[in-house]
Amino acid sequence: MEQLDKVGFLDIQIDPSLDLFEEIELLKKEKNAIVLAHYYQEPDIQDVADYIGDSLGLAQKAVSTDAEMIVFAGVHFMAETAKILNPDKKVLLPDLKAGCSLSDSCPPHLFKAFKEKHPDHLVISYINCSAGIKGLSDIICTSSNAQLIVESLPKDQKIIFAPDKNLGGYINKKTGRDMLLWNGACMVHEIFSHEKITKLKHRHPGAKLIAHPECEEIVLSLADFIGSTTQLLKYAEKDKNQTFIVATEAGILHKMQQIAPNKTFIAAPPDNACACNDCPHMKRNTLEKLYLCMKYEQPEILMDEETRLAAKKPIDRMLELSAQLGLGS
């Protein structure tokens, strides 16, 4: 039988004549499975997914699905979140090495020590973190609901915000708070070049720059609109402008082009030699890995119950607050 390793698939040859889109659809029906995908996935995976969303929408969909198997085309913390919310369902991730630089920047043992130095602070953690960090948090947030969640708390409430210093700094500026920020960041959103974006705006004087709040403040200062992935999509679709420079992971351009085919979307240039702004972790997932993952039902996300329950509490609080604040996906 074909060999499988702990993080993915080895030595498995896929028949090149197979229509993987058709095969994945058959496997969905056969196994009562749902494929959830983030906007940063490659176009083929987005096209075969049952639901595409940002972190909040994906968490909400993971809660509401009736499927027996959840196949998460994203990164590890996203699949972990689905497992936290669905302990009795099988949760699969096409490639277990699909991690997250932001999540990795906040090791639980170091954060625990940091938290213990500030016992009077409530902890709000961005969902882009490990189950261990979620278990040390009071409330989880996403980029689409972070501001409203912070504003829902008393103004004198002391807050630690983790792990993203750029998102936390942006929320501080928007709310007038002085949250204590963990020094973490996303490698993709930190590579955008202020100089190159400025030159690009000069070459496209009518273009609007739209940016994710994980970007550095110097980039956000140039933006015409700042929002989560879903908010960026809605803005690009509804705004009358015809050309947009997009400062977030380039995978989102596929969906933008689908919803607004007559508009022009330009990926914001990064400050690196390859001129690419793809997340290497997100792009570890491929259509082939997705097919093999569903066929063999591996790799599976597993979690001990103590960790799961600790991580679930702040996620539940986020979902409750999101419902109260009228936040959809």
C-alpha cells in the first residue's frame, strides 16, 4: 500500500487522467464532507470549496455545518479552530506543515510568562494563533470584529492584545485605547514596500490602495481603505473605482476578479527580490493534496480535551459577541 508519513503523502502517484474536481465532488458526497477554504488558497482550491471566507466566516461555518468531515484548506490554526468547535467530527488538513508565521511568533510558554506579569489585564487574542494561546485568552477576535469587540469593553479595562502588533496598533489608533501589544507579526503583511507602493500609485494615479490591518502602519498610512479580507472584497465590489492596489496575500485577487470582472486588481509589491506576496504556508495546500487528504482521510487534526476546552471558551465568547454586535461572516 502507498506510504503515508506524519505530515502528508509520500510516494502516491495520482492517475493524470483523473478529473480532480470531479473526484473531490464525489468524495464530498461519499464521506458527507465539506471543504472550507480561506481566500488566500490557490484558485483551484477556491473553485472546488463549498465555502470560502475569512477567519470569522470560517469559524462560524465550522460551527454550523452538518457535515461529518471538515476538510480545511487553510493553515494549521484554522483547522485547529474547526476541531475545537467540532470535537466529534473528523477534521483534516491537506498539509500539516501549513503553519503560520504569526502564530509561530507567539509561543505559549513565553506568552504565559508575559501574561503573568500583567494579572489585571484581560487577554484578547487574534484568531491567527495556536490552540495553546487561545487557551490563555479571554476573548478571541478576527480582523473583521476586533475593533467592535474592543469597543464593547469598558474603557478602563486593561487589555493585552496578541499576537499581531500591527493589528493591535491599528485597533489602538481606531479606538483610542492603549492596549499592551505582543510583538508578533505576519511575514506576508510585513514585506510590503512603502517605496514601491508609492511608485505604483504614481504609475496608476486613479488606483485606490486597499490594505489589511496586519500591514505595517507606514503602509496603512497610504491606504484608501483598511479592512479584513471579507471587508476588502466587499469594498472592491461596491466601490465605483475601477483600479485597486491590494495589500494583502495575493490569493484574494482570484475572488476579487470573479466578483468584479471589469475591474483591475494589482497586487501590492513587496520589498523582496522575488516580487511575490504569497504566503508559503497557505500555498502548501494543492488540489492534489486536497484530493489525497479526502481519499485517505489524513492528515487528521487531533487534540486533547483539556486543551480543546480551554481554547473553546474564548472562541465561544467571540461568537457570542459577534452575534450580539450583528457581525456576519
